[in-house]
Amino acid sequence: MKIGLDIMGGDYAPAEAIKGAQMFFEQVPDSSVHLVLIGDADAAAPYMSLIDAHQHRFTFVEAPDTIGMHEHPTRALKEKPNSSIAVGFGMLQKGKTDAFISAGNTGAMLVGALYSVKAIDGILRPTIGTPMPRLDNKFNCLLDSGINADCKPEHLLQFAQLGSLYAQHVHGIESPRVALLNIGEEEGKGNVLCQATYPLLKELPGINFVGNVEGRDLFYDRAEVIVCEGFVGNVALKMAESVYDIFRVQKGFTDPFLDNFNFENYGGTPILGINSPVIISHGIAHAFAFRNMVDVASKVISSNLIGVFKEHFKQQAVV
């Protein structure tokens, strides 16, 4: 399989992206993954010697322009067709790669995904599911975690289905429990969105709906898939990120559970509901995150998750 890697994405590009590729090559010597490194050859030159020993495992594609983290996504993609993100999506759209990963401008990644490989037929809004660490060293998937700030009940219903299929086919959970993030456990609690969504989830076939969970349940074994609108999900995500920063980084506490809050352990998260695998990561990603992003992409490809999504929503359309 071929995975396109935007080496210009992120605050520490291209050094950390190339170091991440080196880490992957050295730690997974027998992998069938061939990386397609996309970026500025001049910027990458000082670091390419790190992967000289693995030249048979990667291809370099020149993309002289870079979309900055604060550029307007749509305008930048239009005005910079030779940027690493635009070139990466172009290759993915033409089938020259099987997946595309980046720690670059999140908005540009989302816009690029929607305008190149596009949403799967029947999907109202693609979503992002973020892993939330649990005390038992497993994790729950929270979605949406930021790209859909305002939602309707039908959007949350699809998030539940996408998250459930993702947990089942990529992470091997036979019947993932699905819950609605709310301000109380009882049916009827919450804002208008939650009140309208709960009965629809309860009647939705094909998912294992277990009711409402509260914010305090995010890190417990209550449900593998937790759905909410992106505004709430992003607040929860940023709060979880602060746990690691405060207790592990600033205060120096050491505990295996705290280490699970380090996003680099998960690498990146796939955009669920589009026609090809696209993985995005934090702009502050270091080599370990890039190495793990490759793992995420390869698992999504190997599981045929996109095909599973297409078949599921095709059947829904027929019904």
C-alpha cells in the first residue's frame, strides 16, 4: 500500500515528519507500506540522509509550496496548487496513493478532503473521532471532536454509525456501545439537540445504544463510542489535552494512565465519511506522532473501512 505523507505539515516540518518516517522504517522493517513523501526538496535536504538506508521504501514527490497554519483553507488550496497538501490530495484523488496523512493546516485538510475525494454518498457531514483514554488502558472514541460545531439530530445519528463501524472494523470491538454525551443520564435530559437525538438513537438499527453518559464518564468503561456536536466535543478534547500538559509536562507526575493522554501515542485521527483514508494530526506533532499516523492509515486501509462505510450507507439509501 502507498501512503502519502505531507512532510511540510506541522510546526516542526519537515524535520519531524522525516524523523517519523525513519522511526517507522526502523521499527516496522517488514511492512508492506511504501511512503510517498510530499514536500519541498530544498527544505527536506538536510534531513534526507536519515532515511538513506530505506530508499526502496519511499518515493519523494516535489511540492515547493506550503500552506501555513493560519492561512485561509479554501483560498490557500486554490492559490497554491503546488503546495504539499494540494499535491497530496491530487495524488489521492487519482489513485496514486491509498491514503494521505498530514499535521498541517486542519482547515485545508478538511476542505481538501471534501473537494477532492468527497463525502461518501449518503453522508451528510464527515466527522472526526478522537480517542479518549480510559482507566483500563483502552480508549473511547469521541465524535464529533471539532469540525461540526452546529449539528442536527440526523448528523449525530450518522456519527453514531460511523463511530460504531470504525470501532468494530478497525479496532476489533465486536459490538461497540454507543452513548450520547449529555448533562444527565436520564432520557429527556439536555438541550433541544440531545432531547431530539436520544429517541432516534434508541430506535436506530445496527448500533448498540446504551443511553446518555456525562462528561465524567469520558475516561471510564461506559461506552466505546460517544457522540456529540463538535462544539461540545472540542471543549472536551481540549480539556483532556490539558490533563496531560498540567500533570505530566508541567508538574512532572509520572503515571501510565497520564501517558495515555499524550496525543502522539495515537498519531492522528481519520476523517470518517469520505471516499479515501485521510488522517490528520496536531500541528505540534513530533516524530512519534508521524510514525503512529502511518500505523493508523495502514489499519484503515487494511480493514477496508471505506468500503464498509459505502456498503452500509448504500443499504440505508435502498431501505
